[in-house]
Amino acid sequence: MDQVAALARDASMSSSYKPALLKALVGIIRSGAESPISLLQIGHEFVNLYWVQTVVFRLRQAATITAEPEVVRRIRSTSDLRSVRRLTELPADTRLRLDREMARVLTINVLDRFHRSAPSGMPRLYDWRRGDDFITSDDETLAFVRTSGHALETIANHWWARYLERVNMLAPLIIEKVERNGAERGSLAKYLKILRVTDRTCCFYCERAVEGGETPHVDHVIPWSFLLSDPLWDLVLSCASCNLAKSDVLPDARYLDKLAAVAVDRGKRTLPVGVGSPLITRDELDRYYAAALSVEWPSGWMPVA
């Protein structure tokens, strides 16, 4: 564990590729992989990690999206082209192409530089020769990663979050977003029961009445993938078509006035204990909205007339 402690003291790996490589290797080795480990396998894990960060949480990996590495931009463009937010919904051939592109990037400027810029005291985790499509690790190194894997992943998350905080200054909960290897959110069923009592039974966006056997959806006005939480002030009833069409895009700013008014109405009601306050000021909403815009979150959605 002395090697891990030395690693934690020295955060000299500043770019996202290096902590991503450490996190990927830890995950692969702890899952039971033996040496050699193919670059395609590492590339596959890279896509998993970057997809969650850049597609789901929309964290930039550079000061602006246009300055990001080509492969990260390719992940974004693949998501947009396919209209896919979940990685599992990508066609197999498209996913394999992304994995191969990531594996190629590893050979250009990642594998060689990882140990050169690694913190002092960090053991050599692998060997790689240019032209090989795999890396090798001896049994002692594999055992070290397996026994120290949790600490190593924590260090990788710290490096990565520290870097991302500099290029996503107003994005909330960056550390938690980096720590998550998936993006599943909790059930909103309890909020549906509350909103059916406190709010009008019509869609917040298109104002169409939700009638008959139709079950209204609960939508986050400021996207969940930005806030990473379910504050009551951010939740509204929506028809299915608006909820699905809006996805994780910010609505047009004119909806902030409406959301602030809804919060005032809810504040006049007695709500169940433990659901959080429904109150938020218009200024606070403006700050959340501006923070999302500052990290180039897509915005301006409105229902089709």
C-alpha cells in the first residue's frame, strides 16, 4: 500500500486519457482478465467511460467541445447521428468501430506516455511494444492491482475530476459523475403521486390535458443528468410525447417563469415529510440554467405547435 500512498500524493497526470487508462485497467484486471490484455478490450472500456461522461453527463474533456480529442467528438457525433443516449442501444458494428478507434488512439499518445508522466512511486502496470495490439503485466502487478484496485480507482477518479473541474467550472457533482460507471436514476413514482395532487393534470410544456387512462410522466425541467438529483422544485408533470421529445435538453428559458410560479403554488400546500422543499426563486433557476449553458448544454427545446 506504500505504492498507492505515493500515487495519491502526486497528481501529475493532468489529461483525461491517463486517469481513464488507469481506471480502465483496474476495471479490466479486477474483472478477472489475465495477461496479455488486448488493446481492443481497453478501447472497449474507454468507450464505456467516455460515453457516460460525454454523452450522458455532457462533461467536456477540454475547454470547449470543439477543442476536444477527435475520438471524444466521434462519440458525441455517433450519439447524435444515431439519436442514441444509451450505449447499449448502439448497433454492434457501430460499437465495434468506436472500440477500434479508441484502441488506435491508445497507440498514438497514451500507452507510451502513461508511465513517463506517472507519479513517482507508482509501479509499472504494463509493458507495451509499438506494433503490438496488446499489453502484458506480470503476476505480481496483476495481484497488486486486484488487491489495491479500490484505492487505485479512487485515485483515478480524483485525477479525472480534478481535470474536469477546470474545464466544466459550473457543472455540479463532477466527482460523483466521474465515479459513476453508469447513469441509472432512481424511480420517480413517489413524485408522480405528489404532483398529481399539487399540480394541474396537464402537461407542463404543451398544456394538453392528461386524461383517461394515460399516465403522466414526471420530467426534470433542468435535466437530471446535469443536476444528478431529484429536487421537487425541478419536477413537473408532462405528457409522454413532450417528455420523450425533450429528453435531456434544456427547455426554452421562458419556462423558468412558469416553473417559478409552480413552485410558489406548491409552497402553499402541505407536502409529505422527506420529499424536500418545492421552493426556488427565479434568480436561483436562472443560475442553474446559466450554469448548464456555460458547459454548452443543448437548450431551447419547445414542443411542436
